[in-house]
Amino acid sequence: MTAAHRAMALLETWPNLVSGPPRCTVGHAFASAGHEIVHFHSDDSADLYLTRTAVERLLPQLAHASAIRVRPGASWITVLLDCDADVQLLLGLVSVALKEHGAVTPRRPSPPCDWERPPVVPGPRPGAARRMVDRLMPHAH
């Protein structure tokens, strides 16, 4: 069982989260209070919707975590999931996200995550595997 599967199994037990397909249609998501909170697009990472305000407030702490990828000005962050400590970090941040989203009544849906599907290209091309990895993990810089 991968770290992402362990995290999903634990999040399934949280009463304030609803699981299902994400708006981006790839992977699995958990939502609460009208907002998609976390998306699992692969077995080694999760995208988490903290809000831009929360990301800016937590940026000094997030910058010290090697498992966190943050884009400047983003409301979504990526948590790389390799071990149980990464799962615990994700769960703690999901808790922060739930508090952040619980403080406001949703006026509009959460913005889409910035994960993008790789383009469909017929036949293999040189370097295609590397580009696909880069597209699957857009926050890795």
C-alpha cells in the first residue's frame, strides 16, 4: 500500500469529508463545505487547496518541509508522499484547510487544481516520458 493509499484510507474516516472524483476528472478527491480540499492524481503526491491567504500565511513553515511544493501566488500546494511522516504532514494540512474553508461560506466553487493531464500524442517521442513526469508534478521546481 502506497503512502497516498494510506492517506486516502485515513481521510475516508473523517466525517466532514466527502470522497469522489475531482472536477479535473483525474484521480480521487475529498471535498468539504462546497470546496474540493485534496486531490490524489498519483500514488506519490496530493494537491491540497489551502487558499492563497493560508498559503501566504504558512509560507515560512511550508518552505522548510522538503515534501511541500508551492508555486508563488498559488492557492493549491503539492505534498509529496513517500513515507508515514509525509502522510501525517498531509493530514495536518488537510485539517488546516478544513478550518480555513469552514471560516467562510462558499460564495463560489474552489478554483480548479493546477494539475494538467499530459497531451495525447500518437506514438512515442524522445523525452516524452520526462515531459509526462514534469506535467504530473507541476509544482516540482
